[in-house]
Amino acid sequence: MNPIPLLSAYYFRAHQYTFVPDQVNRDMEWMAALGTQAVVVGILEQDLFAAVENVLGIAEAAARQGTKTFITPSRWGGLVAGCPKVPSIFSATRPDVLARDAEGNPCIGWLGGYASVHHPDTLDMFQRSLRRAFDLWPVSGIIWDEPKGLDILDVSEPAREVFDKKGWDLTSPEHHEQAAVDFFDHVTLPIKSEHPDAHIGLFTFGHDPEPRARRLAGLRCLDSFGCDGRPWPNGQGTSDSDNAVGATKSLIDDGPMFVRTARAAGKEPLFLIENHAVSNSDHDLMEQYLPRVLEQDIGHLIYYYYPRSCEEPDTAMQIIGRYLA
């Protein structure tokens, strides 16, 4: 059995909207055979009312294998990543809560608007949604996936009020980033107090700079912190994005800084292996470098279970399974 203290599998079946219990049961058996302790299910805002039974079926199948269920709030308010890549209903239907630039225009990304972390309704939506998730399903943890909007200079009226109270500078990118980071404590600490045994993790981009990593690692709500990245060096293999050649974030090159940062903050180092979009030419790279990923001081490791866009999904998962077993 693998020596990693906490092994989790990121699982996307809830969003297929075709639910075959026997297939889910087989998936859970495969994960459990590796020693997977938690299945991580992405939760869109609409899943809290439109895919309730799908998520429950996954959680029940996981429990039969002794596996816990963690959730990843996905695309909520445009402020986090997660699968699938869809706009936030909250941001689309509540233009009044959006972050604003100096000209008063809403801050819009490629998937829509970013809710302001300073607007009280944004905080309320996140907390109500988390509480509903814990009420609906046997949730044992929350994994925050790639916080978004950390570069936004939000000068909306709610932001101005908060900055005035704190004596912060509205022109300071560092102050805006700290406010966006602090939002996750504001959201999560009350939930953590209600569910003290819940595991709270957060991972960010492997290519994020060290000062940002330190800010995120300092969140009081977290049990584990780290990054996502390819399990081979930067510049090699299939890109982790559609507009780059070779990996641009790597658990080999970037992971060690995140391990140091997490440990310095008293958190368990977390890695997400980005084993999606794997081409056949990447199989040798995974064989060569996965051992070097696993040699690092990892406290919490997440892998994708049969993710999108793999040229030969079975072969790619067999490699993952062989090294994690």
C-alpha cells in the first residue's frame, strides 16, 4: 500500500448526468484498491439542487469501500476553478455583486464575472452553499481548487469600504491579493468550527510565485496546502494548457517550493497530479518522473480518476495506479 498519509481521487462522474450505479461501484473499488482514502467531487452552484442524487450515489458507493467524500466548490462566483468549466450562475444573475475596476466596469474573465470578495452577499452565498452541501451529503472535507481573481484590483463600493476600515491602499496589488486570500478564511473558518473533523485543503497553480504561495499557506482554515502541476519537468511533454508547448507548471520543478512553504506554515504539503490530457508520448515521462514526484514530502496527494482528453485513458490510468499502489 502507498505510504502517502492522505490519498484522494478527483472524480468527475457527477456531471455526466448519466448515472450508472454499477460503473460508479467499479470506480470506487479501483480507487480503494490503491488505498485511496477520499473521493473529491466537484460541486457547481447548481449541483446543490440539480445533481443532488448523483453526488449522493457517489458518496454512498465510496462509503461502501470505506472511502470518504470531499467536495470541491467549482466555479462559485468565478472565484475558484473546478470542473466543468462553466460560468457562475451567481455572477451571471447578480451583476450588483461583481468586482469593479477604476472606471466602474465589472471585472470579467473568460468564464464571466468575478464576484467581489468584499460584497457581503458573496460571502453569504459561499457559506450557505457549503452548509447545504454538508446537509445534503456525508461531506468529510473541502478542497479549494485554484483561487481566481487574486490579481484583480477591485474598487467597487464594498471594496472601498473594507479598504478604508483597514487603512489599506486601493492601488496596492499586494493588499488586493491579501484580501482575496483572506476571503477563504472568512468563508471556511465558520464551517470548520461546525465540522472540526473536516479536512480543508487548497491548491494553487504550480507556477505561482513564492510570495503568493506564502499568503495562501498562511490561511488558518487549512490542513493541507500546495499546488497542481504535471508529473514531469517544465518544458517537456504535452502542455497543461492549450496555448503552451511543454509543461508550464511541474511537480518536479515547482513542487519543492510548495512543500517548504506548506511545512513552514504548519500545513501538510498537497500535490494534485495533473494527469489529464495525456498523450501516448507522455507515458514514458510519467514512468520516468512519477517516482521523483512521490519521493517528495507529500502529506496529501490527489490524482485525477479517468480525466478528460487522454489519448489512451486505460494505459494512462494503469501507470498512475501502478506507482500509487
